Amino acid sequence: MASRFSFTLSLLLALVLLAPLPALSIKFSLPAARYPTPKCFWNTAHTGALVIVTANVGPGTGQRIDIEILDSSPKKNVYLNKKNITAESRLAITAHSEDEVGVCFRNYLDASVPIEQSGKMSKIIDLDVDIGADAVDYNAIANQESLSTLETEMRKLEGVVKEIVDEMNYLKRREERFSDTNVSTNVRVQNFAWFTLASLVALGAWQIFHLRAFFKRKYLID
């Protein structure tokens, strides 16, 4: 029994180590401008995945930081749009589809600041994006449900394994869609080839009859 538990735990740990980590942590400088272009960071998220965005904005006067969270679908669905974030802001959303989730920042220069100073002004932003199991506060769950340390770790492993299964199912669905697309494309190419062949045969027959009729009119053949 102990050996079976050790094997199961080892397998779970191996899955955790092999699994991609859907998290982003970065520190960057965002220059100010009258009409700034957004600086975006993208992460893949599955349907129903919890996404926690923590942005820590550094000090700086005459500037306004806006944040927008959206997805990469053709409609560009906006999950959240917040203006003038300062200090540390913690935002949470739930992904609605199998798309990338983008966190975009803009640094607006105040109208009272001369435009000549825009090149010298910027703000430092610390950004952390946690997705799925990484976004769940297991300490709060442990306190609420009175879980032991081992039970809390097993709950974490359960969440990570669920993410791996969801990822495998997503890849399987993508493979099925690609397979259907390949079959459909193959059928269309074959139909087009047969249509082209039939058109060439019909055109050749028409040319033969047309030339025969022309030569008959010119009395070159009987």
C-alpha cells in the first residue's frame, strides 16, 4: 500500500514538473505619452480558468496608468478596464473561451505637463499574472476547511493535474479540428481537380467540333 502511494505521489510530482506553468512575472518601465500605445502581455487560458493579475505601479507625478484585460478572440472581448491604478492593484477575471488573455497598460501624460518632458517620464510596473491552479489561494482554502499540510498539497496537485487533463483535452480537440480541416481540404482539392479535368475534356471536345465545322465551311474536309 505504501509503495502504491509512493508511486502515485511520484507520478503526480512528475506531471507537475512536466506541466507548463501558466504564470507571468515581469518588471518593466512604461514611458508616458499624450496618446500612448498599449503595452500588452499575453497568456493562454482555458475556458473557466481563474486569472489573477497583480500590478504594482511605482511612484511618478504627472502620469496616469490605465489597465485593460481582454482576450485574443476576433471580437476582442474586454473583461476589465480600470483607470488610474496606483500602488498595488489586484484584479481577478474568469476566462470565457479558449483564447489568450492579454493585460494591457497605457501611461497617459497629464495635460498640465509640457509635451517636451514626455520622453523623460515613465513609471516602473511590477506585473504578476497567475492562471488556473496558480491563482487559487490554497492557504485560505486550508484555513476554511481545516486541511492539514499534506491535504493542502494534495489539493494543489489535484488542481494542477486537472489543468493537465484540460490541456490534453484541448489539444485533442485541436487535433480533431485540424484533422477535419485536412479532410475537408483534401475533398475540395479532389473535387477541384475533377472539375478542372472535366473542363479541359469539354474544352478539347468543343475545339475539335468547332475546327471540324470551320474546315467544313471552308470545304477543306468532307
